Amino acid sequence: MDKILSALNWLNCSEMDHGDWIKVGMALKTEGYDVSVWDEWSSRDPARYHPGECEKRWRTFGETPPGPLVTGATILKMAQDRGWTPFSGADGVMDWNDVIEYDGNESDSDPPEEARKATEDLILYLQTLFEPDDYVGYVTGDAWQTDDGKWVPAKGVYYRTAGELITSLNRYPDDLGATVGDWKEEAGAWIRFNALDGEGVRNENVVSFRFALVESDSMPIDEQIAMYRKLELPVAALVHSGKKSVHAIVRVDADSYDEYRKRVTFLYDFLSSRGVKVDTQNRNPSRLSRMPGVTRNGQKQKLLGVNIGRKSWVDWMDFVDGATDELPGMSLLADYAENPPELPEELIRGVLRRGHKMLISGSSKAGKSFLLMELCIAIAEGSEWLGFQCRQGKVLYVNLEIDPASCIHRFLKIYNALEESKNGTKGNEPFRNVVIWNLRGHAVPLDQLVPKLVRRVRDMHLDAIIIDPIYKVIIGDENSASDMAAFCNQFDKICNETGCSVIYCHHHSKGAQGMKRAMDRASGSGVFARDPDAQLDMIELELSEDIRNWVAERGATAWRMESSLREFENFRPVNFWFEYPIHRVDDENLQEMPTQGSFEAGRLRNKHLKSTETAESEFRNAYDVLNMNGSVTVKDVTDYLNISDKTVYARLKKMGGEFTLEKGKIIHHEITQIRLPDDE
């Protein structure tokens, strides 16, 4: 049989007529050769060669009426007539019974070891992806070059079974081309990874939808392989393309074309969500991939491995469920004993870390929005906020309530007032760190807003996001713990996906709050207070008469901020005034003042009522004593009672028309009580 192959290689196919060409094919089939031998020899005449024609003719041999048997002797005779002589032995003449080994394609320059490895790779590839009776499609020499220099595969071969190919590869282990045909070195060779029906290479010719092709050339080869392994793709075969990508033949195990399309779409979308840019042109089940074993511009199209990752699509979906459940992996504490993770930096010293959540709760008229705007400016400048040092950074203020123009004017007014209070030099530099997103009239539930917000801020390098107020975007029933837990989870998503701190405010429940703990004053479910990493609560203070008189003309209100912190110790309550448009810390005058609604506030109020009566009596007595000269001034009363002039004015006002002030002098008026007659 090897003499026959030697003789066949001697024959020039392009010099043979059609009748002799048919005889060669019949002889090869009679002698037990595979059709690929005839096909490869025929392809040496590119002018007349048509892919697939040998296969069609081959099937008819033996079906024609009986005639003279065409054997290998016909090929030997044709070769001898054209000058072929089998040389062998010392006398240089080969006997009919001598045996020679076929040494493969003379153009194959690979050493025998590499040639056999290439054949073994292709055999393993075929055994992994196909059943013996599956028709395999491939393209070797049938490729053409486009105007831009790109090599494009043609239809190729599609009528040979995996079993036939494996048999031929085993027969000629040193020459891959003897089985699949020679390929163009610049182009390499291709193979289809799904079985065909033997009639064509279109999607409708695919008979099993077992595999899909995943290819990405946007990252280095090593990273591609590492990513596929990390994601535990059910890779049946992994092939180096001979260039800058690897081809992963992934098990999708679909029962139909429709199911195949859905699974491939899911596969590509999953990889895209993990940062793998997949070539989506490879969606078709009849797609060509790179054939392992051949060379391409001097580089091997190598089989890198088979059966990598999960065993099946179903098995991989178990992994995907775990990878997409948004839950982090588990770890041992021992892994961090010697090298604990670094804590996020403090955005507000002693109060809030970067990437954590903070809630500010308070009643109306506390100026919560003003306070949040002050915090924006403090972060932008890296200055203090209510006495707490802020780390300089960039902050987004999401305005859901105020008219856009009013919001801008309020920011500017607050900034100017803050600078005046610090005697600072005004400038626009801090404004570069404050971003405003005006959404009044465009608010949507928070679960719908979060994806839009995350997408817009992804490349803004923010340190904090302030949402004001949250009632505009609240989801579900405010008093439902489950609804509010789902609502608060949206803040976690913002933190996790942006790395920013999220700060928001909420209002108090109705009624007096002074008897409640700070963390219980927020309206609705207790989830509001327990979910954030830092909860700061503002409550108004009950003022004594002297302090109230002192601030009467300023129109200021007094407040106390208390804390409930997860990362730090709770700080000492901070007392401050809200003097439009800013807040000013004042622990000296307000430290002893009780919160409104508390027992202490009630006692102070009663004391104030009693002291009012006493104060009025003292004032009348003082006036009587000082009126001996017929004239009493405000200064006379302040000196006599040791009180401020503002207190004198306040008492005059409270005592109605009994006393009036005329040109600096206090005038007393007799109050006449009129008795009305009883009703008859």
C-alpha cells in the first residue's frame, strides 16, 4: 500500500485526464484508503479542483454495473509509465514484496516529534468534541485573501466523519496534511466545532448545538486564559489561534437552535459583565474556529487543554448562580491576622469613613438642607463642619426639592456667610469640588434612580454623595421594616459601586421628641436609624428667659446634635444656633439648656412662668422706688435690678400697656378694670 502512495505522489494530477482521475479514485477505494487521500492529491490541481467533488464521486464507487476491478496496480502502472521507479536495498531495485514507510508530505518541515504532537492534538480535539459518526467541517487550503490582506476561509470540507479523520490521522501521524490537506501558511486552517449533516456548512446544516465559541483579543493571552479559568467556563477545548487570542469552545448543550441562541446570549452577556469583551460575530453554531496542530505564519495553532472548568452547562449555571447572587465570598479570619485590610479614610473625622452611610434626622425648621449644603462646602474646602474636620474631596449634591435657581443662590449665600464668619478670603476654588444634580420634577423611586446615578458618576471620582431629601424617592411603606430595609439597601449599592460615602436626611416623627433616644426620633421604621453607619439627630433646645431675650432680635433657634455611630465612639453632644443661613457651634451658652419635650424643659417652662410673675412684681417695685424723682429710665432699672437692657425691653413688652417707653423714660399707666353686668 505504501508503494501505491509513493506512486501516487509521483503522478501529476494536473496532467491527468478525467478518466484517469476517476480510475485513481476507484483504485484508492479498492485498496482501503480514505477519500481524503484522493481529495488531497486532487487539490494539487487547483484549476480543476472543486471541494466536495471527490466525496460525491467516492460514494458512487461500487454502485455502478460490474466491470473490470480497478486496483492499486493501475496507479503503479500509471506512475511507471511516467518514469517512476521504486528504489530499495543495495541493488537499488525494490521488489513487489518490499515494504517502505510513507514519510509524509515533503513540504512539512516539522521534526517528527512536533509533527506527531500536532496530529495527537487534532485527534484529541476531534475525540472531545465529536462522536465517530459526526460529520466535521474544516477549511485548509481553500482560503482566499481580501484586498486588505485578510485571509478568509471558503466553504471547505464538510462530508467527512470524525471517525474517518481520526483513522487517517492515526495512519499518517507524521503528516497532518495527508489527512486534512495542505494549508496556506499565511492563513492557517479552520475547523467547525459543531457536527454537520454532511450536506453543507450553514446554520441549518448543524445537527447538534453542543458548543459555542468565545474569543476575545482585547487582553493578553495569559489574562484571557486566567479569566476563563476564574469564571469556570465549561470549556471543552482551548485553542491558541496562532496570533493574539485563544478560542474557547464552550459547552452550551442546547437542544435546539432557539435554545442555543438564548444560551450564547446569556454567556456573552455574563462575560461582558465581568469585563471580557467578547467577539459577538461568533454567535452562529456553524462558526469556524482555529484548527489545532497547523501552523500560521510560523506560529502553532496549539491545543492548550480540554475539559477545563465545569463539566456541563448545567453545572456551570450553578457556579453562575453563586457568582451573580451579589454576595461576597467567604474568608478565614486567620488570613488577615498578620495583614489586616486597611480601613477607609475618614471623610468626617471621628464620624464617617469614605464609602459608609450617614443619616441626619431632625424636625422641621432645623435647617437640615442648609446643614447639608454647609457639609458640601466643608468637604470641598477640607474645612470644619460643626467642629468636625472634613477631608477635602469632591461631593455631589442631589437636589430633589428646591427650585434649581434657588438651590444655587442658597449655596452661594451659605458660602458667603461661612467665609464672613471665618474672616476668610472668598474664592471660587472650592466650587470645583461641588457638583449639583437638580432633579426637582424628575424624581423617581430610589431603586430606579440608583442605576442612573451610578452610571453618571462612574468616572467623576467623587468622595461623597448627598441626597436631599429622601422622602422624594422613598420606596414602599415608611413604617414597614421589610420595605425600609429594601429601600436602605439602595444606599449600599451606591456605596459599593461608587466607593463614595452616601449622606441623606430624614424628618422626625410627630409629637414631642425630648423623651426619646436620639436614634428613635426618626419617622417610620427603626430601620432608618439602625441601617446607617453614622446617625446624627438634631433636636431643638428649650431656652431660659435670659438666653431667649438675648437672641430675640437675631431670630436664631438653638439645637443639639447627638450621635449613634458604628465605627467610632459617640461624640459629646454638639450645641449650635441656626442663624439663617448657617449654623454656629455654641457649647458655652447652650450646654445647660434641655431639649424640647423633655422633663427638664417642662420644669424650665414652669419656672419661667413663675419667674415671669415674680419679675413683673420686681419690676413694679423697682419702678416705685426709682420714681421718687418722677422720672425712671431704662438704665435706672438695669442698674437697680442688675439685668440687661434687652431684658427690660422684653418685660415691658410682656406687661402690655401697663408701662410704655417714651423718649428713654418709662411711663406707668393705671389699668382700669371694667366690670360687665351679669347676663339676665
